[in-house]
Amino acid sequence: MVKKKSITQPYEPTPQETEIIAAHRDKVKNQKPAPALKFVKNEKGKLAVNVDHKDQAVGWTLYMESLGSADSDFVVGFTNQLINEGSTGSEPKENEINYLLSIVRGIEPRDPLETMLALQMAAVHNATMTFSRRLATVTTIPQQDSAERAFNKLARTFTTQIEALKRYRSTGESKVTVQHVTVNEGGQAVIGDVTSGGGQQKSEELPHAKQISHAPSETLSRQLEAVGETVPSSGG
């Protein structure tokens, strides 16, 4: 007698699970597109940095926008620091680098200062978790004391960074009064107060800020090739 195979019915989500799934899909749908980084061998056999996008010009534009900057020099410097932070020895760890990048983007930086602080927060978080792991595996009292001190300092630093970001983003707080001195032709100095609050400044208020005048790939691909030169290939 041939046994009948039991057919497994597909799982039917509960009403609560269905709501959560729908909310998650909406969140993904409304998320701004931001490509990850990937490393590819260039013609010279060196690892070069690209964005994971079919069109590099579009990809780099999205990448820069996710970092709150239109300055290619800043973005190249940030990317270099990000790669260094996410690398072990001479090998870049693509997953780790993109994990750190996702932390930075999760903070949703609005300008270069917030982007720099976000990367510092990601680095401090990583270091905190490293010492948390060490604290769980120490075998001597001196090792425990050392790991505990480092862990506590890093945890406090992370909290301080969060508070600093909140203050910076809060309009009207942390106001700085700068004395603006103008010297007239007759030698008379005119002193005026220029008050600036924390938070993001609009692009139109920054006449000297660099703007993208052409496709980012034209600038960034050349500059990031130099970044790639600093990243040794797997064979070297």
C-alpha cells in the first residue's frame, strides 16, 4: 500500500503579524534609495570602490545625498575613513563597511557635521561591543577591570554623542554669538553680533558651499580610485 504524502499548508500569518508585515512594507517603500558600497578589481589589479547601482552617476548622487553632502572632497574623505574603520588588517570587509554605513544612514545626517558625528557613533558602538565581548570572556581580575573601564567609558561616550546630536538639531539651543568685526576705510571698527543656532542650515544660506555641477561619477570615480589604491588587493 502506497503511503500518501502529506501536503504542508503554507503558513497563514495572524492578524497582528499581517499588520506588522504591512507596516514594514510601507517603511521599505518610503525609504530613500541609498546604494551600498562594493569593491571590485580595476584594470591595475587594485581594489576600487564602487556603489552597488546599475548607473554609477545615479548611484553616487544617491550615496552623497544619503550623507547630507554635495561636496565630493568630503564624501571621498568620509568613504576612506569608513573603509579604514570597517577593515581588518589589510583586507576591507565589505559587510562590515556597509553595516557601519547603514548605522550612519540610520541617523539620517542632514549635513557633513552630522555625518562625521554619525560615523564616530558607529565606531564607538563597535568598540563598545568589542569590550562587552571581552568582558564576558576574561579569565583574570586585571583583564576584567581593564575591559570594564573601557566598556564604561565607551558607553558614556556614546550617550554623550547622542546628547550632542540632539542639541545640535534643536533649533534655538546651543546658540553661539560671534563678534563680526568690519574695518571701514577710515580705520573705524564696526562690531556687530551674528547669532547662529544649532541644526541644519539651508543650502541657499551657504553661498560658498560646493554644489554638484556635473555627474558625481566624473569626480568621485577618479577620487575614489585613489582611495582604492590605499586598499590592498587580496593578493598583496
